[in-house]
Amino acid sequence: MNQKSTSRRRALQQLVALTALGAVNVLRAPRALAADKPARFTLPGVSGKVIRRQDANYEMWRQSMVWHMSKPKRYPDMIVQAKSEQDVIAAVKYAAQHKLRIAIRSGGHNSCGPSLRDGGMLIDLSAMDEIRIDEGKQIASIQPGVRSLELVTAAREKGLSFPVPHCPSVGLGGFTLGGGIGWNYAQRGGVSTLSIVGADVVTADGQLRHVSAKEHPDLYWAVRGVGPGFFGVVTRLHLQLYPAPKSILASSYIFPLSQLEMVNATLDRIRKENPVERVELITVLMHHPEVPFDAPPEKSKIVFFTAFVFEDSEQKSLEALKPFASSDLASKCLVKMENQPFSFEGLYERYFSLNDPAGRCARYAVDNVLTNQGGKALEAVAEHFRNAPTKDCHVLASFNMATKPRPDACFSWAADCYVGAYAIWDEEQDDPRMYDWLGRNIPLLDKYAEGHYVNEVEGRLNPDRYRQCFTEANWKRLQKLRKQYDPNSVFHSYLGHS
């Protein structure tokens, strides 16, 4: 194999990590800037840094609340970086007394930047990052600023794992509260929010409450899926852990976009004829990374499919991948990379080794559907995707979700597949056409929607998307609980609903 072919193969192998759902790199500026001493202006009982709008470094702090370049033009009156539970309690009490509405930030990953609101107080939890693991009970007790890779590493040392986000530096507070579509989730209790077995919550009255299935079960129900509209502050999560997989293998296949129907039909047949429920299946419509952007779509737009297996042995992993290797996926693809070994850490390391357009610091807008017709949803947007306005725009589908409504969680949907459309660009002047491109995806996808994933809807231009993330009954119950626990509206609701 010549040097050019070797280089191409290496780049394509690294693309496996691009199939990480919503894979984006989160900068950790607030934690890096954490002060050991309080700023000149302080709040009673708060040891962490307090930044007011009139302070010289305010804009640096404000922009650091959202990791990417889509910085909302929304300006809180003050940012409080909490270092402890007591800081949070004191900040909530101060805000309630001074009629400052509160927004919460743990990782700043959400493309809409819901933690940045006009006026009021923003409580930044990113410096609260303690992890405790009870190996016997297989429970991780974590603060909301803990990042994906940090929990992976800590759990791995105990022979355990968690269905963490598909990119390493997402704050787990927001991720789990909004549902949490993570690695290997179908084998690990479903979406990650269902692995919350308890939480410590500061409510609008400044009281700390431990919530679980038996203690404050209504708040426990809300915590499991509410997303960025929660009417309280989660200061600690208690998460069910699972035995770490002993073998992670992946097989990837690349096709021209014109082969999408064949890919979908083959995948449907494999799933019908073989027990692949324990395999994570991800299909991405994307621009070929080695082809110029102005090349014709028939040469530049591809279908990138990967099957990930997390198993107890290499033999079980190989068996699970056999149906793909003996199918049309293997015989009709442009490139195949089969039975590639990974670890959780290795998936992340390989991702960071690539100059990934989906992980660079750009401008972002995202929307999605949860559906039982993932293949049809992809085909519905394929023609629109051919004319994507930038090289980095893509559409991603994750199959085998197997979600079901639960009486103890407000996450609402029975769905097989997540399909997300991602607009990624650089210049603010391009915002209108990028939002237009994303918006034109929505009716094409919504035709097949059961519901939506609250962590990745475009609520800036369409606030009603948040309501659509829940059944009507669950939405009404959330509003009733909000009035019960936050009667004076101390906390912001979803964007466009406060």
C-alpha cells in the first residue's frame, strides 16, 4: 500500500470517532479561571468567585459559559462560580431575596446556550467536579461539573462503566438531566437519565433535598429527563454504574450518498434476522473529509456507517459483528474497516487525534427527532443534505435506542432511533442562511417524529420545540411541579418560556 493510500486509510479509520453522537470539544475555561480567593465583590456565604456585569473581566467570563462560538447576546447581571453545595444554597437565597432570576450552567455544551439569560444570576457549577464511587453498590456520586472522560477513568479503575456522552468533555449534569444519549446506553439501563438513582437538589426556597424513588419522588421524576428547564439546582447525582466491557470492537463502512437506500435496507434486514440489540448502530450523512467542498455532491457526500459492540469477550464482539461483514454493507462499500479494537479512553483519544470539523470551535445549531423510522427519516433529508451550506454540516442517526416511557421519569418517548441535523459554520454573518438550512430539515424529519431529545433542539428560534420534547401529560405535570416548588419563579424555565 502506497503512502497516500495509507494516509487515506488512517484518516478514514479515525472517522469512526466522528460518529460519536453530537461529538464536540468543550473548553473548560471557567474551571481553569477559578479563583482561590473571592473577588472584591462577594455574596454572603459564597466562597466562589462573583463576576458582575460592570466588572472588567465580565465579558470573558460571559463568553466562557458557552464553549463554542455561537455566543448568545444575552447578559446576566452576575455570574457566581459555586465551589460547594453551601455556595449554591447561599446564592439561591440571595437571588430569591433580591428578585434575581437564576439560570444554571454545568458544562456549557448545549448549542443554544440556555445558561446565558438576560438579567438575573447565572450559577456556574463547572468547578464542582468531585467523584466518589461505591464499588460494592456500583454507585457513582458525582457533582454536576464532572466531565465524561473523568467519570470513565474513575469508573474504569473499579472495573465499572457508565453510558457517558460520546465526546469526552461534556458536563454530566446537563447531559443526564436532559436524557443522555451515551455510549452503549441500550445495554446500560437505557438513556443515561434512567441510571440516576438519586440526586441532591437545592430548591427555590434554598433548601437542600435528597431525591430518589422514595424521597420526593415527584422531583426524582422531574430530574430524570427535564433538561435545561429544571426548577432547581442539582448539586450531586447518584448514578448506577455497570460492569466495564471487556471488549469494544467497531466495524465501519463508507458509501456514496446515492447508496443510502441500500444501506438502510441492508441494516433493516440484518436487524430483523440477527440479535443485534446490544450493538450501537450509527449512520452519518457527511461531506467526505478528503474531497474539496465545491466538488459535485455525488463525489463529496457520503454515508458513514459504524457498528459498535461493547461485550464481555472479544469472541462475543466478533460474533455480533459477523452479520455486517457478510452483508452488502461489506461487499458494496467504498471503504471498510472491520473489527477495530477500542477502549472508552481509546475512542476519545482517537477522536482528539483528528482535526475533527464537528469538534472545532465554530458556530452550532442542532435539532432532532426521536423516531421509529430512522431509515426513512434519513432518506427524507438526503436530498436537502446534498446542498448543505458548509463542509461540516451533517445528519446523524443512532439506532437501537429501545426507549420506553417510564412512570418514574419525565423522559417521554418509546423510540428506536435518534436523528439529528447539525449546522456548523464560522461567521456570524452566515447565521441566517445556516438557520434556514437547519430549519428546512425540521419538517422533513418531523414527519417521522415520535418526539424530540431536549438536549439538542433549536429553541432559540422555536421555543415550542421544548414543549414537543415531552408528552402533553408530562409537560403539564412539569408545569404543575414548577408552580409547586418555584411559585415565585426564582428559576428560569426553558428558553422562550420564562
